[in-house]
Amino acid sequence: MPRTTGENAMVSYSPPELQPGLRADLAAAIEAMPSSRLIGLRVRGFAPGGVSLLELPMSPQVTFDGRVVQGGVVGMLADYAGVSAASSTLPAGWAASTTAFEVHNLAPAVGERLLAVGQAVQVGKSHAVSTARVWAMLGEDATLVAVATTTCRPFEARR
């Protein structure tokens, strides 16, 4: 079990229990997006009830100094986590597009990788709201570096 460290230790990291194969179509679509490929984003999986787990390996290309991940990249990961969590509850053939997101950076994003956990809060016909937490992982130590709220618009994807 990872240990939570830093000033933000009041919120502990607990990995979601993923369901293997759940929404593999969505995971493949997210990982195929050019922006996902650009930063190296990986979908670790989904859990029933609108939960997503995404991973971003640390690389110098996503930092501003070779060590700390740039805040916009952290926000991008949080956006992907929140919207993918909501999208995982939609029927096959449906997608969602971000309409708004707000990110609060809490600590420098330093470590070996970032993990983002998205959780759908409410999913409706016209919009969906989710939250996301982003953790910097160094070995078994987890530091909460950002929290976010995302809003997206579900739509039926055209083939």
C-alpha cells in the first residue's frame, strides 16, 4: 500500500479497484489521441461507477526545469481523468467533450510518475461533472499535487 507524504498527507492515496477489460474501447481511444501520445499518457483502467485511473510517466519533456511537471500538464492529466471517468458510464458509441475544468495545484509534481484518479459525480444527457485527484508517486510514496473539477458534454459519436 502506498504511503502518503508531504503537507497534503490528510488525504491518503488508495488505488481504485479496477475491473480488467472494462471500457477497453475508451482506453484505446484516449491513448490514440495525439495529445495523449505527446505527453505519454496511459490509461491504467476503469472501475464500475465512473472511476478512472490514468498514469503519466515523468519525462523531461513535460517539466519546466527537468524535474517538476509543468502545471498545465498536470491540469491536462486531471482533465483527462475527470472526463474519462464520466465517459466510462456512457453507452458504447458515446463520447464526451470538455466544456470546463478547474484545477488547484497543491504541491510540486515531482516523482517517477503521476497517477490521476477520476470520479464521476453526476452524468446526465446534457452534461457531466467529475472530480480528479493527481498524485506524484516516488516509489511507494504518494503526494497529492492537484485536485480538479471537470464538466463535459456527452454526445453520440459519429462514425
